[in-house]
Amino acid sequence: MRLDSRVYRYIEYELYHYEQYKRDIKRERERILEGSPPPPDGMPKGGKEGKPTEEKAVRLSSSASIAAMERVVEAVDMALKRLTDRHRRLFALLYVSGRWDKYAVCNELYMSYATFKRYKWELIVAVGQELGLVKVL
């Protein structure tokens, strides 16, 4: 299977930012849920009270940034569930821990560099399939 280099780099970018996305989702949710209602604009208001809980729920469900990050996090989680434990360990070392020395990762996982490249390729293809960017025939 041939994969366009731009798609490959995009998926790898998303893998490197997986943990950051999880933190950003949590922080954004907390910001919306713990935020106060918008300040009054100085105009007289009617006797009707606002619905802050409903407004927060609407803002949570309509946030485009949260939806995009959740889509990536869910795709990575689903791909990791389908793959083996060695794939998950490779993901943790390479993308979560940010280890740059590929040969040290190979030594730690007791695999050859060719096996490392194959596992990395399989991981990227699986995430690409979950994101809808890669179609396997």
C-alpha cells in the first residue's frame, strides 16, 4: 500500500500531539463548565432568567476545537485497541514519551529496525483508517 507523504506526516503529527489534545480537551471543558455567564451589556433585561446550564451544554456540544481533538483522540484509542501490545508500547515510547532515538527504542522493545519501521507503519495506517484518511482495499 502506498500512502501520500503529506497524509503520513499529518497522521504522525496527530500522534505526537495525542497527549496534548487530551490535556486541552480537559482544560477547555473545565473552562466552559466553570465559566461565569456573559457580563450584562448595560441594557435593561426582562424578568426572564437565563439558563446557564443549558448555555454551557450548548457551548460544550458546539465547540469545534473540542470536537476535532476528540475525534483524533478517539481514533488513536480505537486503533490502539485493534493493534498488539508491542504496537502500544511503541506508541508510548515514540509518541507519548517523545523518544527521538529510534535505535534506542528498538533496543528497549527488543526488535530490529525493520520491525520497528513496520510496526510504526501499521500504527499510522490503523490511525489513518480510523480518521478516514486511509482506505484499505
